[in-house]
Amino acid sequence: MSGICLLTQRERPRERLAMHGAAALSAAELIGVLWGSGTRGGTAVDSASDALRRHEGLVGLARATDVELEAVPGVGPVRAAQLAAAFELGRRLIADWPQGRWTVRAARDVGERLVAQMGYLEREELRVVLLNTRNAVLRVVTIYQGNVSSSLVRIGELFRDAVRLNASGLILVHNHPSGDPTPSPDDLRLTAETLAAGRLLDIQLLDHLIVAGDSFVSLRDRGVAFDRQS
């Protein structure tokens, strides 16, 4: 037998990727391809399997901090950074696709797209979805990161890009890291203040969505009196 070591299928995720495509690989194998070579303790796939197990799957792994990832044997700063970058690319792809063809006809058109990006963030974010007169999305802008409170959010910031891009309407979207999408009194106050400012600027606030985990709540669907489109 030659001195070439025959690798098992588990140790050859790149070859399996080339032969069968990415869809045929497990999550651990895909991460193994990303990480490349193994360590003294085993293959890259072994390290990926351990990381997935410790964080209870992909969702938990996507939420893990750099420190938590680096605590997994075989995962150092470089691999932690690679994984964080891969998850962020996935979130951005979901938000951007299909580019140029995103039209909002109902709350779910925004909620289902952004829940994958925002549902499991560790801290609050407030984003503004800007729309033209045909309800086609012009841009999604992140306005705040941290504590999204009506006392801290500057209403002018919510409309800055809307005015610059000549948007006719906007939708507020922010997340609750607690996992409960129930609107808070602060959420209702922020909605009311944004509605009032929108009337002055002739830019309609069409909805305010609260995202948490795999779900979202539309304040319009909850009965909040938003401006109706003409």
C-alpha cells in the first residue's frame, strides 16, 4: 500500500463539495470547508461538530460571541472571525435577495426577510425600510444599535435618508433580544412620534415591526392607526 493516507468521507468535505454540491454537506462539513485544515485533536469537521453541539446547533452558533467560540477546542481567533463573517454574509444575502425586486405588499414581506437577520441579535437594533411610491424598497438603513427607546431615538434620524432618497414611505423594524415580540409602551410612543413627524414631512410611516426569535409583530396589524395610502 502506498504511503498516501486515504481519508474518510468525513475528512474530505471539500471533495464532497466538488462532487455533490454544498447542499449535500452537513452543517459541520460546511463549517469544516470554511475552516480548512484540522488540528492535533482532529479534523476541522470534528471541531465544527463540537462547536455545533456546545451551542445547540446553527442558531446558537450564530449568536455566540468571539470569546465563546474561542473556548471550543480547535477554534482560535482566526476561525471565530471566519465563522462570524460567514454568518454575517448569510444575513446580508437574505436581506438583499432578490436585489431590485423587493416590493412590500404586506407586513410579512418585510418581517419574513428581516427576522432571519435580526431575530437572534444580542442587542437591540432599529432599522428603517425606505419605499418609493410603488412600495418598492429603496434601501434598508440601520439607525440605532443598543437601547431602542423613544427617549433616546432622535426622530430626525429616522427620516434623514428618507428625505435624501425622496422616499414616499418607511417602515420601522426593531428587535427584542428577550425573544418576546410584544410591543412595549416605549414602542408605541416611538410609533406615535414617528407618525406625527411623517405627516409634517409628507412621508408615511406604513408600519412598525417588532422582531424576536423566529417571529415578528406588526403594529399596524395590532390596530395602531397608521396613515392610509391614497
